[in-house]
Amino acid sequence: MVLGLLFIPLAGSFLSMLPSRRVVRPPGAVDEKLFLELCTRCGICVDACSSEGRGTLEPCGILDGVSMMGTPKVNPLRAPCEARYGICEGRLPCVKSCPTGALRWIEPEEIKLGSVSWSPGRCIAVLGGECLVCAEVCPVPGAITPRNGIPVFHSNRCVGCGRCVYACPADPKALILMPEGERRHHWGRAGFSR
Amino acid sequence: MSGGISRRRFVKLLGGAAAAIGLASLGYSLGWFSAGERAVLERSISGESNLERPLVSLVKGRDVNAMVRRAIKAIGGIEALVSPGSRILIKPNVGFNRPEAVTSPEVLRAVIEVIKDADPKEIIVAESAVRGYNTSNNFGVTGIADVVRGLGIRLVDLDKSSEIVKVKTSGKLLGEVSVFKLACDADVIISVPRLKRHSQAIVTISMKNMMGILPSDQKGMFHVLGLQQCIADLNTVFRPDLAIVDATEVMTVSGPGMGRMVPGEAILASRDPVALDLIAAEYLFRLEGNENPLETALNVPHIKLAAELGIGINDPSRIRVVEERVS
Ligand code: SF4
Ligand code: SF4
Ligand code: SF4
């Protein structure tokens, strides 16, 4: 009996030591360590996002890591994030709905959720097709520049909206959204950290 | 054809043999395919507008209303095309949420007003945006929604409609194409694009604009199969009966989302989308300072391929361009 009760916290600390995947957080998320403390996995932001129509946010699952489960992540396969150059610009329903401060207000021009990573081996344009859909849909000047029919990605300009990932017609997709270069609210200071 | 365009479609069951039908019905009962996938529709395009010597009007000026009216008048007038009682689909380009990348609301308003005069049974303005953009939002932020609803016309975000049908093409790569049913139901299709550059299609004018009647997976498939040929193939069944190009402000150098905006101060119109796209492309390349604008336009693959499929004429010596200016 006593042993059994002991097992619960032990199992918990063991599970939290398992590796977790880095995910792309909603706009205005505080630094990851604090985020995991503040976020109560209530899912309100996910619902607020879906209420905009398609919704990019979804709760992390077990594959993202046990400590991540239930926390929100951006999934561009569902929909792009509309926080920059889109429907939610200047409104941020996810941030406004968060009751715990895990997500905080962020000005549109400060938003950078991450950046895309390109796999040339899957890219239709590289394989000789007529694509460049990514360059067509990207709302950021200079983030994707076509050269000889092939996209060139400039991750410093990319805001991580995921439009190109969503629209990429390659199967499997030639693009993945990564948190690389994300801009997060820095705890204890006004402003942002990269 | 004052009687307007008649279109016949009929449902063709996949497979002829009883065994195939049996298998298909078994598949259907097992839920292998949805009802929409069992039928392939056929759609005939108007033969009448296969004019041997197509007319293209190019009207310059600043008064958009007068220009649109002149441009349509110069190619025979709206009465020649829209018979009372027909169902009209107007397809503007509202693929993005930036005003400079979409058909301008003023041009669309002028087009709707001209068509209204012909007393059709129904006018619908419909679009499915570029993947990753929300069509309804595009309608709202670009001012298209205000104009269309203000005129009492039905505005349809095709992405919200679930009815999709497959239609046979007589193209080379696309055996059949999935489209929103609403587009298939129209008697007359009027393409109203903005004149723009396109990263992959080179230009996007009246024929490329027809991609906005496709569900997003089908749009993506065009890029996988070969965009230029697919645009031509699509136009074998969804060839605009009339096209009016907004060249008031033209997106040059790059596009279709962002480019260098140049005042074009023109409206072009034709019943031959191939001839129209050729002349409009030439106009665009000239604005870019291209030394051989016509040559460059003739080399736009989808315009050439569309001509090869008999969708229209791309031989400049056979195209009659009516240039006018309204003040
Ligand atoms: S609303 Fe806030 S606390 Fe709730 S899941 Fe989203 S980020 Fe976490
Ligand atoms: S590169 Fe992709 S993710 Fe980055 S801003 Fe452009 S569309 Fe968005
Ligand atoms: S959309 Fe995807 S497949 Fe197409 S060019 Fe871009 S990365 Fe390549």
C-alpha cells in the first residue's frame, strides 16, 4: 500500500524526465520553462482558436512528451496561424482567452512563432515540377524568393505563420514548421527574447 | 446566339459492365467512395464563341464605370451573351487578403451593374481563395463583400460549400477535375481577374483565375501534375464565356501575392479567353519595360497550350484588338 502510493510521484518524476519534443507555441507564449509552469492545460486557447473557423491550435499529445500533454501547439497542417498578416492580426483570441498568463499580449510586428525547414528531396520544384506554391502564399516580403523555379527560404524573415506548410502540395510535405528563431515573452523583463 | 448558352450535362456511371457496376455498388455500400465520386459529369462549353477572328477590347481611362461599359460594348454587348433567365457565375480573383492582389471592388461593381441590365435569372459571385487564405475574410477586408452585398447579389465562399463534383475534361493531363458544384451549375461563366504576374504560371489572367472554382486539394494537385497544362485542361470545360480584366493597377515583376504595382489605367474584355490573356499579358510585359512584350506573351506556356487545345486563338494576326479611350 505505502509502496503503491510512493509509486505515483515516482512515476510522475520519471515520466517528466522522458524526452519531449519542441513544439511551436501560440503567439505571445512566455519562455518555455515558465510556460510549462503556468499553463494549466485548460484548452481554452485551443477552443478560442477554433472559433475563428479552422483553427491551427491543438493540444500536445503523448508523442510530444508527457510533460507537454494538453499544452497548446501550432499545427500548420490544420490551418495557418492567422496572428500575423491574417484574420487574428491585432486581435489574438488565443492570448485574450488565456486565464493564466501563459500567453501574453504581443504586438503583431513582434510575432515570430518559428521558421520553416525545407526538405529539398521532397520538393516538387526540385524534382522538376511546376510548384512554388510556398512562395505564392507567403505573406512576408522576402521570406521565400524563387530562384530558377526553386524556392529559397530566408528564415530570418519568416514569421512562422505556417501558410507555406499548409499549402505545400508535396506528399509528404516538403516543409515543416519548427520553433527555431521563435520570439517568446521573457519573464521578468519587458520585451522579448529570441 | 441570342438564345444564350445552353449546356448539356449528363451523369455517366463509371464502368459499363454489370460486374463493374456490381463491384462499384459493393464498394459504395462498404463506404469506399462517397456519392460524389461515383459520378463524372460532362459539361459542354459554348461552341459559338470559338470565333475565328476574336475581338479583344482595350479601353483606357480613369472612369472605371465608363471603361467597363465601353469594353463590353466593343465586343458585342452584354445582350449577345447573357440571355434573360440565365444563371450567371461571376468569378473575380479574391485569392488574397491584400487589396492590391485582388480584383478591385469598383471594377467588380461596374461588371455586375452591366450584367444586371441584361436581366439574368440569377447572378452569383463566387470564389475559393488561395490555400492558406480564408475566402470570407478576403471578401471582407478587400471591400468585395460590401460591394457585392450592397448590390443585392449573392456572394459565395466556395470553401464553405461541401458539394463537389467531378467533371470530365478534354485536356491532356487532367482526365477529370473536381470542382465546386455551384460553378458547374452556371449557364454563363464570367471571369473577372486583376492583371498580375505569377511566380509559376508567369501571368494570372482570365484562365488561371478559373482555378478559384477548385477545392484546395485539387488546386494542389495541379502543381503536382504540371500547372501550365492543368490550367489549359481546366479551361476545356470551364472556359469563361466572357472575361473582363482589371488592369487599372497592375501587379508587375512578381506575384501573385506581392509585386510592383504599376498604374495600367485599362480594362480589357473578350469572349475568347486565350486571345484576351495574350493581349493582356502583352500589356503587362509592356508595362514592365519588356522589349518584346508580344513575343513574351506568346511564350507563356498555359496560353500556348490552351490555344493548342482549341480553347481560343493565340495567333495575333487573327485577333482584332479594339483600342479606345474614355475620358
Ligand atoms: S489558455 Fe492558457 S492555460 Fe489554457 S491551455 Fe491555453 S496557454 Fe494553457
Ligand atoms: S516562409 Fe512560410 S511560415 Fe514563414 S512567413 Fe512565409 S508562409 Fe509563413
Ligand atoms: S510548396 Fe512545397 S513542394 Fe512546392 S515548391 Fe514549395 S516546398 Fe516545394
